[in-house]
Amino acid sequence: MIERDAPSLASTLVAGLAGRCPACGRGKLFSGYLALAPCCEACGLDYGFAESGDGPAVFVILVAGFVVVGAALCVEIAYAPPYWVHALLWGSLAIILPLLLLRSFKGVLIALQYRHKAEEGQLASE
């Protein structure tokens, strides 16, 4: 395994949010909307270690759900609009907000994997 210095937490979070390489912060992390590039074009870091699984989706569901439901309750208490207004406002926000957050959350989780040298779990050999 290649020994590497862990970047600072701030640079890790910024690189993840921007969709940049967690090692150098310059190369692209993604080749598509959510598809990872095979490696960093700037420093050559292989992204084979990166496996975010369902983590980003879970965090996005929690954050978006909190925002949408909280805003819907506040608007209902303050203005009591008709149900079609709620459906229009919160239905569209419930679709747009996760789409905006998912890529950033995935980038941050992958950058944190790199920073903490997280690897797939292995059973100890007997």
C-alpha cells in the first residue's frame, strides 16, 4: 500500500464538495453526473478504492426530508395554503433538492474515505 499524508479536513471537504480529486484537489472525481472517473487526470490517483455505496443517498434523504417537511410545516402554520400549492412547492423541491445534493455528498464521502484510508473490510485469516 502506498503511504500518503492525510490532507486536512477542510481541504478534504472542499475537494469533495467541488467534485475534485481528494489527493491533489485539481483533477476531476466524476466522469459523469455520479459516475467516478477511473483515475485523477492531474496526479494519477486510482479511484479504485472509492466505494460510497448507499451512504450518500441516506444522508441526502435525511437532509432533504428535514428541509422539505420543515418548510412545509412552517408554510402550513403561517399561511395555510390550499393542498395544490403544497403539492406544487414541496413536490418539486423534493425532486430538485436531492438531485442537487447527491453528487456533493458522494464526493465528500469518497474524499473522507481517502483521508481516513478506509478500505473494504476483510476477515482475519485463521
